[in-house]
Amino acid sequence: MADLFAASRAANIARAAPLAARMRPRRLADYVGQASIVGPGRLLRRLIESDRLGSIILYGPPGAGKTTLAEIIAHETRRRFVELSATASGVKELRDVLDAARRRLEDDGARTCLFIDEIHRFNKAQQDVLLPDVEQGVIALIGATTQNPFFALTPALVSRSRIFELAPLAPADIGTLLDRALADREHGLGGDAVSLDADARAFLVETADGDARRALGALEVGVLSTTERPLRFTLDLARESVQRKVVAYDAGDAHYDCASALIKSIRGSDADAGLYWLARMLEGGEDVRFLSRRLVILASEDIGNADPRALVLAVAAMQATEFVGLPECQLTLAQAVTYLALAPKSNACTRAIGAARRDVRERAVIPVPRHLQDRHYAGAARLGRGTDYAYAHDAPDAIAAQDYLGVERTYYEPTDRGLERDLGSRLAEIRRRLREPRPDETTAG
């Protein structure tokens, strides 16, 4: 008897679903975006059409269409769609689903598409539970994740899956979805007599940042919160519906990619790009201590002696950031980013210490020359330690012509940029003086 009301209950739930859920397409032909993976002739489309799915991981930002694509794949391949959320399911629930899928396959040949949302939240033991049924083809696994699967998933599961990366939806795709929602009378807002102004549409597209759910959610909020019909959806209503834009930022790829972009922009002397990536990280809630530490590192790694003031300023910025905190420290960080971006660049010190450490690791260790060894203890003279040392301050210009290494090695090669241009000239003269024959060496010759 309960089955008589199943359709009615499902319909009630469907009506209560948000607009983004109601507007999900049911066929691959209606799917918007991701042409690079599901366009004509692309690999995932070929796998769907040939029904050779296997295990796949859909990796991409929120609102890119991962869940929608999973449902379409199950529909197109005539598999039963079973959905689990990794945040709410444990090993027992997972085993129950796998056992049921195996029974369906054994009893009547019915195949199952198991969709696991946020699969990166499964621990290693939970991911390992999937492996036997994935290998035997009992299920077609579709995992969805916003985290880089090569970091977030076990190597065993990654090696058995095809990875498909979904990009944020293009502005044109977001616009198409908004237009569909306004026109669709069955699932969308077609029965609400809504007209969307062009500037409001452009605003919703821009602030969506490629997230279809965000754009459709703002549209729905604006329509449902206004009783006026017919409704003219204006730019003011769009701004009110969006409220404060949420910046997509996480501790995974976004953190590392934005940090990389910030450092590379400053290294490339683009102050404007540096400020943008700084702002992106600040808006995303990045730890300002992390930002200030990265700037201190960059001051030595990429500027060095081309402008020694860069390190002083970066350290001062780090201390000021710790002292004043947010929001005021954004001013200090912006000052540091612009100064470091515009400073002359040199990685000579970076290359020099890298070469020196490589020699220590890979070549025979150079013994400390006897005249440089410590002589501040009783018996040092009897062992010949520190004898014949030439005190630098007694020499002209405090440059004593003596050997400080014992072998001929060159590590530091100044650039011709900034202060390092002058340091290069001085270094050449110092090297010439240090390598002058000592008086005892001339006599011996």
C-alpha cells in the first residue's frame, strides 16, 4: 500500500527542491559546459556512449556540474543510480550498498552506478573497501571531489580510476542556465512572469564565478522574496539577492595555487597581479602569517643583494602583521607586495647556496685549512691549529691575501641588476686580491 503514495511523495520532495536541483538536465544532450570532457568525440562521452564506464573521479569546483553529470551518466548507461555522501556514510553503509549492488547484478543482471559525493572525505580504510567491487565491475564508481585526487585519494583508488577535471562554467554557460530557468515552466520560473534586465543578468553571471548553483540560487532568492508580478528583475534586486560574494578558497589547491601565483607575479615584477592574488587570499581567509612568511622568503630568494632593503622591509612587514593583525595589516602586506614586485631581481644568492650545498652533499668534504682552525684552547699551537693566520684588519682595505677554502670554487655570481652591479665589481677585486701570491709563497717559488 505504501507504494501507492511513493510517486506523490517524490513529487512533493521535487517541488521543495531548490531551483538549481530542479533545473538539473536529465540527458547528456541538455548538459551545459565541460565540452573538453563530454563534447563530441571526447573521452568521457565515448565511454558513456560505448557503455565502458569503469571507475571515474570527477574533480572540480562547486557548481561545475559534477552531481548532474553523474546522474546523467547513470541514466544514459541504464544503471541504477545510488548516491552516498562521504560526510554521512561509514564503512557499514558502504558495505550495505556494495552488497545490494552485487545481489542485483547476480539476480537479474542489473548494474549499479555508485555516486560518492565528497569522496575525498573517506579515509583510507573506507576507500579500500571500494577496491574489490571496482576491480570486478560490480559497480561503476563515480566519485566527486573538490580536492586534487592525487593528494586527497589513495594511490590504489586513483590508479583504478580515470580522472576528469571539470572547470568552472564559462560566463556564457551560466547565462544559458539562467535563461533556461526563466523559461522553464515545469521545473523553473517560467510560470512567474519574470523578466531579467541585461545588467542584472550580467551581474549574476559575473558574481557566480563559474558556479551554476550560486547563480541560480541568487535568481531564485530574488524572485521568491518579491511578491510583485510580473516581476522586473533589476540590477538592484540582483545585488540584494547575491549579498556578499563568497570567494571560493580552500586549504587544498586554492591555497597552493594562489600562493604560487602570488610569488610568481612578484618575481615577475607585476605589482598589479601581486595585489590581486594577495586580495584573493585575504578575501578567502588565508592566514596572514603565512603570507608574511612567504614575502620574507621571496625577499632573499628572488631579490637578495640586488636590493638588500627588500629583506628589511619584508621582515618589518611580518612583524607589523603580527602586531596589528587584520584588517589593518592588509595595508602593510600591500606595501610589501608592491615594493618587492618593483625591486630589482636576483636569485644569485639562491643559486650560490644551492651550489655550495650540492658540493657538500655530492663531493668530497673539504677539510678546514689549518690556518683557519680554532686556536683558542691550550695545546692548539702544538697541534699547528690556527698558525700563520693573517688577521684581515691588518691588511689594506681589510682584505688579507690568504686561502679561506683550500680549493678553487666559485659559487656567488652577482647579477648586473640593482646594488648587485656594484657588488659584482667589488667581488671581482676581492677575488683578485685574495688570490694574490703571499710573500712566503713568492719566496718559496
